[in-house]
Amino acid sequence: MQGLVETYKSEKKKYLRKNAGEQERDPKIVSDYSNGNNLLNFLPSAVFYGQRPSVWWTLRHDIDLLMGTYKYGYANYTAMRQDQNLSFYATEQVEYQYQEFPNADNITRRLKKLVQIIGKVEYQQNLRFDKGLPEHDPTGFTLREKELIVAILNNHGLPITSDGKHDYSFIRAKLLSRIQGETKAEVSDNEMG
């Protein structure tokens, strides 16, 4: 893990030092490097879905678990939770965000799994942090599409056709309509800005 974080920091310095004449820097990658969002970009997104310590656990928590372990040492989860630069602190500040923080055994299991996966990948390929995460997860939906589907189901329920079957075409049509509406709003905002 130490090798991963040090390689990441080195690649970050190299990328951010690039001048405009050498190669144009992608603003998204610069942003990802500034907040550490791309530390695990070299791993397939499917890796992050199994054995999460809690239902609210995200990729950001995995990144901060690795960075916190690098900074504070193995299993020093109390220090990680108190570090205002890690997502655990912000998550705990939201009232009713979750019932309780996962126990140390569950977090350690997650850390060991991540280290094992990183170890396998690290020797098979060059680590690339300057590529983006895939926009779709294994379900085929973006995070925004999932949020819209939940909102549609909350507002309309799961409609039933006249023959008593679930009407997924209704949900698909509502989803496409909402996505097109958001896309038009973004285009309009960009034209005005």
C-alpha cells in the first residue's frame, strides 16, 4: 500500500507539472488529483461492490481508508474518523446518515481485500491514475441514472400493465425524459455562461 500511495504522489506531481506546451492537462484529471478521487482508477469498478463494511460505504471511503492507513498506520480507525480531510469525518457530521460506524474487524477485512486486489493488479500492469473511472458500473447505469430511477419509483411506484405485469417501459420512458430534460438544461446553462 505504501508503494501505491508513493507512486500515486509521484504521478500526481508529474502530471501537475506538465506545462501547456508539452501536453494539455485535462481539467477533470487535475481536479481528481487535487482531491485524490483517482487513486483507485486502475481497478475495475466491479471490485468495489463486494464485502463493503456498511451499506453507505463508497469508493471515496475505500480511497480514504487507504490514505488513512498510509498516514496513521494499520487499523488506526479512530484517528481516521477524526481527520477532517478524510470522508469518514464528514460522513459522521450528517445526522442520521447511518446507524453506526462499522466495527474494526469489518473495516480491516475491507482493507485486506483492497490490498490483495491492488497487489495482484500492480504487478500485471503499469498503474494509470490519469484515466477516468468508467461512467457505468456493472449494472449498466450511472449513479445519476440510479438516483433518477429511485425518484421515479418513489413518485409513481412500479406501474402495472393491463395484463397485470410490471410496466418497465413506463419507467424507461420517464427515465429518458428526465435525462433529456437535464441534458437540455445543461446545454442551456452552458450557452448562457
